[in-house]
Amino acid sequence: MKIKNRFGKEVEIATDSSIQGTLAKRFDSKAAKNASSYHYKRYLQDMGVSRKQVMEALGIQDFGKMQVRALLENDGTKPLFNTIVEDGLRMGFDRGSNWQRLIARSIPSDQFTQQWYYLDEESVDADLLDVGQAAPIPTGTLKLGDQSIKMHKRGRGIEWTDESKRANIDLVALFLQRMGRALGRQYENVAVNRLLNGYFSDGFDAAPTLGIANAGNLTLADLFYGSAYMNQELGFNPNLAIMNMETAYKITTLRDGDAYVYRDELQNGQFADVINSQPFISQQVPDNRIILVDTDFALVRYEGQAFGVESERSAKTQVEGSYGTEISEFVPFEKNARLILTLDNAR
């Protein structure tokens, strides 16, 4: 099918069974066999054509009213259908969870086992000295650690029974968003777990801890001290506090004599700010723990394979499904960019 691309040139876009050969030639046989949404989108991008243009060329005005089988059972449009599935999952994955708030950035990787680099702390913390004429300038040392980072494949899928293929795509999209949200929440849990416990089993990247003035009796002064300690002693500026709901409740209901300190917040139905921002609520954090985080440096996400959707027949049920997956791992970047307040210990 000929479509005029964004450069004003007519290009041939495969919309029949030949799409498998096209994807196999451009990428690999697995991408073709599984109707990969990721590779199909790259194909359209390379050709300078949008998904909307392809749909219009196919005479599709409102795909939401179509039944799933109209696109899924056609080899030529199956990759197109998987991009719709991906959009539904992504809507919940990206918008229905908050894991993105926890990372400094995503680091692309071309391998599923990532070498781990770190900056030599002695060179970072060296005193500022005058550099004499022709004398060497102090430098930081980027080193390769003995540990390695193994990425994990995570995702969600939906199987297409004969009954489900009759459903409208608009209806299916709501279920996909719900599944994407559940996947995003799982990502969020993994990220919080890494901030709490680190990645390496030997505790190499474990966060420093700090008690409070009187064990079991948290005050605003303790939160101030923890933030100041992190800034002055560790060299990082916390901008987010992670805790479970019970701890957030205890802070919001702190009293000054007989009066609530955060009366306005209680009346407005919101938790009290901690270190000038709303607390990040996660049940991954146990009672009596608060994680203070400098999100600019605390955690990175290594991405080995971007999120995409593929079709595959289940070996167990023999039912065809669409599966959204990606390969990544969360790893602390600077272990001192987070501080765990232990509310049941005195400092």
C-alpha cells in the first residue's frame, strides 16, 4: 500500500502477510514472528509514516469501535494491533504509577548483564587545594566494580479467547490500562525496595541509617535533623520522603499540646508535607522507617530492552496472547543519596 510520508514522498507500506518478511529483513525473525509493536513502530518511523496514516489508508476511521479479531486475525495488521495494546498498557504503566519519580534517569544498555561503574569516593571528597604552576589538577576516578547487574524481564499479557476477540477495542483498552497500572505498581515496588535495601546482596550499596532523638517518639525536629544531616554529612539534598501510610498518618496527626500541627492538611484530606513535598506512600517501607531521597542521584534504571508488545501462543493453554514486556533493573547510583531514618532507634 502506497502512503505519502512526512517528507512528501510516496512509500510502500506492507499491510498484508508480507509484513512478516519486511520486519524479518529489517530486524530479525523473532520480531516478525511475534508481530513486535516496538519493531513495527520503528519500521513506520524509518519510513516516515504515522500509525494514523496507516489506519486511514486501511479505511479505519475509529478503531475503538472495531472488534479485536478484525485486526488480530489478520497477519498484515497484527503488528498494528499490538501497538494499540501497547498504548493501553502504557497508559496505566506510565500514568497509573509513580516509579518515574524515583529515578534520576534511565540508562540504555545493549546487553542484559550490565557492568557496574562507580566514582572513587576519595577523589570526590578531596579537599580543594591551590594547584601550582604546571602541577597536575586533581581528578575523579571512574572505576569498574567487581559486581555486575543482571537485568530482569517484567511484563503483563492478555490471552485472546474466541469470546474476547469479539470485544470492542475501546472496552479492551480499559482492561489493558488496569493491567498496565498493576505492572507500574510492581515497578514502583521494585524501585522502592532498591532504595530501601540496595541491589547487591553483600550490602555494598546499602543506605546509611540515622536514629531519632528519642526512640519511638518522632518529632518535626527529627525530620529537620535528618534532612540537615543528609545535606551536611552526606553531601546530598533530600527532596522526597518515602514511608508507609501508617507513618505518614503519624506525622500528619502530630500535636503541639492539644492542637494538631497540620490541622489544615487534615481538613483538606491530605498528608502533611515532609521536607517540603508530599510523602511518597509505599507499603514496601516497614513501620518505623522513612527513606529520605535525593532523586537526582539516588537511583538509576538500566534499560536493556524497551517496552513493547508481542504476540505468542501459550505453551500451556495453546491460546494466542499479546504480551507487553521490557527488560531493565533499578540500581542505586549514589548510596549516600538516600538516608533511612530508624524511628525505633535513638541516635
